[in-house]
Amino acid sequence: ATDNKIFIHVVNTNMNYAEKISLNIGDKKFKNGKMYYISENPTTEITMLNPDVFAVKSKEIDGLNVNLPPATVAVIEIEVE
């Protein structure tokens, strides 16, 4: 954590279902957030036809409830006031 950012590392080990999680940032006030994640079917292989299949994706989050796709590893960056 920094003075105005919190970093949370999360994993969804379920290979079939998304998981909705609620983040707890204590007495801080959520300003905005972004999730950086890798999510792909666990049976996928890296080949010459799809070398970037496990590239990091990102999306904005609009609150402290986050939906993690199946088989996802992520870092959530939250800016606080």
C-alpha cells in the first residue's frame, strides 16, 4: 500500500465458475480501481498460433464488489481518498 493506493492480490481457483468478492479497505474511501488479471481456460496451451493467450488483461472496477472470472489470478489496484 502507498498513501493513496491499495494493492490486493486474489486468485479464483474454481475452473468453472466466476466468484464475486467484496473487498475490505478499512476506513479508507474508494475513489477508483482497476483489475489486472490473467484468465483463460486451464486446458489452454501456449502455441505458435496463440503466443499471447495468457497476456495480462485489465478492466476498471466501479466499487468494492469484484467479479473474478473462472481460473483467474489478479492484482486489484484501488485508489483511495
